[in-house]
Amino acid sequence: MRHSSLEALLARVGPGLASGPLAIVMAEDAVEVDSTLAHLTKIGFRDILLLAPDGLDLPEGLSDRIHLAPHDVFADAALPHAVTQVIDRLPGVWMHACYNAEYLFFPFSETRRIREMLAFHSEERREAMLTYVVDLYSGDLGAHPDGVSRQDAWLDQSGYYALTRKGPPPDWQPLERQIDCFGGLRWRYEEHVPWTRRRIDRMSLFRARPGLRMAADFTFNDAEMNTHSCAWHHNLTAAVCSFRAAKALRANPGSRHAIQTFRWRNSVPFQWHSQQLLELGLMEPGQWF
């Protein structure tokens, strides 16, 4: 269903979105938009808001549960700003925010739906979930020059690390249960990535409430919603498997000519299965079995 703007979309269908869970997808280009929408539908999102620039070549025959609105996707912090706009209209709804060519995986996502997982997470008194952005890339840039191939997707099996997040100056005090995570293509090719975009932690699953705001770095104005677990035990985490960094590195002239292949000694084929991500430590089942 097409709408004239995000505001018009929320005014027209907002009440019908209140049961959730809701996915918000920002399409920066036409790459793998169809597979992103299909994946989100498969894992159980009831409705999807698709934000895209005017004139983008989008899949035909979109489902009635996919709501399309034009948006300036290249504005600074375009997705966090759009998310904040949706939060204001849909308090209490669980949401997921991502870009095209990104795929959310959570523990046991092949046999359990997103609603089941979020119900368990809510019972643990959690209002948000940490997701690690795991970079995917084509194994053959000659065959796939944009760095994207679902049939030949690879990821890094090591090279990930986390640092305790520090508070603002002048004290720089450690923030309780908050971490800055790094790894993947953004770590290996950091000379081509602005330092503000090197982190791979993203609070991309959360429950909306009045006054909640998402910052440009995908953190919230509520410190507890930026934590990786509660104070008494480990909680669930998830992974967003993403071709976005590969696309950007191949689109940028400097990095495109400097990189002949994304593969290295620690590259492995992506199996498109949550078990692989669990075994690599890229997400955590917590107390959910």
C-alpha cells in the first residue's frame, strides 16, 4: 500500500499497526529489497513500513501488510529520525529497524517466530535487544562487483571485539553493561570507514514508548535500553546480517579500487542459519532454550 509520506502513512494505518511486531525498512537502493521483505515476513513480522526515495525500482505486487512511503533516505541519521517519528505514534509496539539487504536472525529463528522471542524477552523485563551487525560480502567481486550475492555470501568467523562504553567527558566513566563492538569489514578496512561508523552494535529491536528517542548511532535516550543484558543474568541478543558495508565499500571509488577481494583467511561461507551465528558467538540465547 503506497502513501504520500511517512506522516500520511501513520495517520492512515497507524491504529492498525498497534498489535505489532513492526519492521521499519529503509531502502537506500533497489538491491535485495524483495529478499529483505520476504525474510522479515517469514520470521513473523505482521507489518512492514518500507521507506524509499521517489522513483526507486521496487518489487511489484507488494503485500497489503507492506506499507510504502517516500522518504529522504540520504539525510543525516535518516533511519533513526524516521524511527523516532514512528515511536511517537505507536507507543507499546515492538519494532525492528533495518536497511535493505539486511536480514535479522535470532536464536532458533528457523523454528520460532519473532513474536515468541519478543514475548520471552518482555517477560525478562527487557525493553530493547542488542543486535550485532554482521557484515556479509560476495566471495567473488568479479562476478558480483557490488559486493552482494545471497548465493555466494561470506562472513568473518573471527576478528570481533567489544570495549566498555565510556560516558561523556571530562570523566569518561564506564557505562554499566554498555559496550562498543567492532569487527567485520568496518574493522578490516577501517581506513575507508569514518570512525563514527565503525561500530557494529545496534539497538535495532525495541519497544516504543512516549518520549523515547533514537540517536544517530542507534542508541536511545534511556541508558537501560542500551545495555546488552540485565544486571542479574545474560539476555538474548540477535544479529543483523548485512551487505550494507560491502555495498558502500564497492560504491566508494577509493575503496573500490583498493580492494580486490573481501575474502581473507578467516572468511567462511554464510549458511543462512542461526546455528552458525550462535556457534561463532555472534548472538546469545540467554535463558531461552
